[in-house]
Amino acid sequence: MTTPPPRLIDFHSHWGTERGWKGSPYETAEDREALRGYFKWGMNFVSDDEQAAQFRQANAKVMLDFAYTYKMDAGALRDQHDYAFDFAHKHPDVVLGNWIGIDPTQPDHVKELERCLSEGPGLIGLTVHSFTPAGPPDQPEWENCLNLCIEANRPVLVHVGMSATGAGTRGGMGITLEGCHPRYVDRIAATHPDLNVIAARVAWPWQSEMIAVALHKANVWMELHGWSPRYFPDELKREIGKRLRKRVFFGADYPMLSHERLVEEWREQGFSSDVLDDVFSGNAESFLTSIGVE
């Protein structure tokens, strides 16, 4: 008898639709080839309804992240968010919410973040990439946005560890990896104790530092999108079943990595069923309840 898929709360995936990748640098054949070589995904897009059906089949409720909206002008940015909100309204059973990516040096972008925090369906949070014009999240340009998230009781997602964006290209698309060090999670969590900070990705090559930050700061969590669990550093695997058991959220990175594949590979790592229940959905449910999201 086929085992039904576990309930998944996926704290980080991208869009499987072509509209969802609007404005990304992966619109050229050369850059798509680089992504294909890294993820073994050929950017084969699906329709909105097909995407929703894939989430339902995986029994997943997903937090969707746009790739490069921070580069858009304010009008295009609003249109992209409205597209996301319309999808969420049509498919509330599979959409947890959206990570909003802006350029905080542009006042119109900050106003758009305010609109999304007040009007967006489900969970709306701020996603921070260190390669935006503002730099890492401890820079003063981000301060207003962090305070907006505190006021709305909504989390901030900060990317740590090696970035897949630019991987395998000459110059790495101009991205420097230093800005993805966990020190920036530590700094904003220390200076903003009322802010909920989620570190995105496995933090390799700084995994020990990220574990220390998550253990030290009660307002820091980790979601592990973008990596097959079979490649997790050994100390991360060990701590997931011990001291980090209640601090880790499931993240997929759909469509590059499928939910079904990741569930199978999580199960192959030898974690107990109780630990997997926490990672797949239990920890996320507790966190969402704590910030008033049903």
C-alpha cells in the first residue's frame, strides 16, 4: 500500500510559473544553462493551476519567494505582488504566503512592503538578499523595513551560506558570498530582540557559526531549502535531532527540487518519526500560532 505524503509546511520555494520568474537574470540561454548545470532543472514552466496541483499532490502548503523583484520599478513590483496575492486567494489550501523582496533604498519599494504587510493574504514576510543595493541586513538602509516587520509581527528571511545564484558563472553574477555569513543574522537578532529572524538555506561553509547563532538567539530559526538532506553537514544532521529539533523548518526550493524527492531523502537520513514530524510541519505550526497566523 502506498504511504500517503506527510503534511508539509514549506517555508521557502520559488514559482514554477514563467510569470513568477519575471525580471530574473535567468531569462538568457547562457544563464539558464548555468542554472541547469547547478540544479539539473531546465526552467520548464507550468501553469498556475498545474503549480497548485503539484503542491496538493505533495500535501504541501508553501511560502513563495520571488527571485528578483527588488530590481523592478514600483509599478511592476506591485503588479507582481498582486499576481501572487491573486494566486493565494484562488488556492489558499496550498499557499502559506509570500516573501517580499524589495530594494529598501527606494522609498516606493518600502511603501509597497507596507502595503503587502497590511493587505497580503496569509503570511507576508520580508526576504533579504545581501546583494541588493542596501547590502546585508545590519546596514542602516534596512532599519525601517525591520521595524515595519516588528510592528506587523512578521518574520524576516535572511539568506545565509553559499548562494546558488551565480554559481558556475564567471564572476558569480557579481555576488560576493561574504554577505551571506550568519554574522548578519546574529547582529539583527541581537539589536532587534522583538524581530523573528529565519535563516534561509544550509549555512555551508559556516554551518558551525549558524548553529551557534540559532542556539544563542531565541528569536532565530532555520529553514533548509535548496539542499538535498543527504548532503547536509554531519554536525547539522546531528543537531537537528537534538538541540535544534524545535528550531528547524522544512524548505524545498521548488521547482528546482521537488517536495516528493526531499521527503524521501529526509527519511533516508535516519531521523526518528517524531523529529521528521517536527521538521515537516510541527515546528512551523507552533511558530505560526505564536505570531497569529492560522
